[in-house]
Amino acid sequence: MEWTAERPVTLRLDQTPGSVLVSLTTPCNPISAPAAISSETLTINPSGMTAGAKGCNSPENGMETAAVSFLQSQVNYTSQGSLLLLENVTGSIELQLEPAAPAS
């Protein structure tokens, strides 16, 4: 997804015992979904996917549609230093890793 170079997205993984919630921000709405993570893949449960309800104009609406489509296919991931690369049949996203906030 080439637009992510100029309009960055944020990916957050929240783990609790027995579940993972993926949250992805887009220039339009945030998207959340339950997921399963293995050593190399991230698999989203599309039936549990939700998105914000803010109406967006083009091109932001198309960016959100592309992000939803991206998450509906199994995502392979690799990390190298502080970079995380997500790839699947619909495209790729390169993310800058940030340390997790300390638990309070």
C-alpha cells in the first residue's frame, strides 16, 4: 500500500490470555479485529472486524477500504531492527517499531 509512505498507519497488538486484538489506524477510521499470531503470520478474524463510523472523502475512504482488504488476507511479517514489514497478496506495509509503554 504505497500511500502509507506519505500517510502513515499505526498498528497495535494487544494481547490478553487467549486472545489478540489488532488495531490499525488509517487516515479515515481506526480498524480493530481479533487475530491469531504465529511465528511468521498474522491472521485476522474478518467476522470480528470493526471500523470507526466517521464518513471520509476520497482519497481517505479508499485508503480505509485498502486497509480492510489488506487485513482480510493472511499477513506474513518479518522484522529487521526497528522495522516491521507486513506482506500479503494485496500488498505490503512497512512500520517503524516503537517500544511498548510501561504497564501502570
